[in-house]
Amino acid sequence: MPILESPKVNGFITAFPEPGDNTVEKVRWEEKSEKQVPRQARDDKQGKTGRVWINKTQYFDGVPKDVWEFHIGGYQVCEKWLKDRKGRALSNDDLNHYQKIVVALNETIRLMREIDDVIPGWPLP
């Protein structure tokens, strides 16, 4: 089963809370200030989360920093996907798809860490 068809990706870890025209203009990740993050989330071992801004007023909230920084084939996945849509208004399907990508990458990173914890080191004996 392709990863973005897994039921797990429908459990969004992000939100797209602000109404607007959904047009991708300038893409950037910004760490949340302490006022924006509930205390229990600040103490979370999963790391820092932030907002991925697509324009001056709209953003995806709750994007983990390590997901934002994750690279495949030399590309920063979350940034590239949005930059490839610069100047375009994202549809509801696009918004959902991006949030599924975030979940899939978060799960990928979790599994990579789990594998690293099990493997004693390279090269294997």
C-alpha cells in the first residue's frame, strides 16, 4: 500500500487555521514562541514545532522542525512541495495532501530513529 494511502496519514498532526485565499506566496518555517505553545507541548520529547507560512496570513500550524528539515534526494520535501505551487491557490485536497505528507514524514523519521536504536552500529558484524 502506498504510504499516503495508509489510514495513519489521516490523523493530521497539523492544522491550517486561518481563512484566506490559500495562495502560496513566500514559504517559510517559523518556530512558535513560548506564548503560542502549551506547556505540555513545550516539554514534549518530539522536539520543536512551528508554523509553515504560505503567505502573510496563512500557515500550517504544528509542523515539527525535523519534518520541515527532512531531505530526500537533496530536496527539503515540505518546502519543495509548496514552492512548486508558488503563485497558485491550494485547494482543500492540496491542503489535506500536504498535511498527509507531514504525517508520513513524521512517521518515517520515527521509524528511522527506531531502526537506529536497534542497530548497534555500522558496519554490522
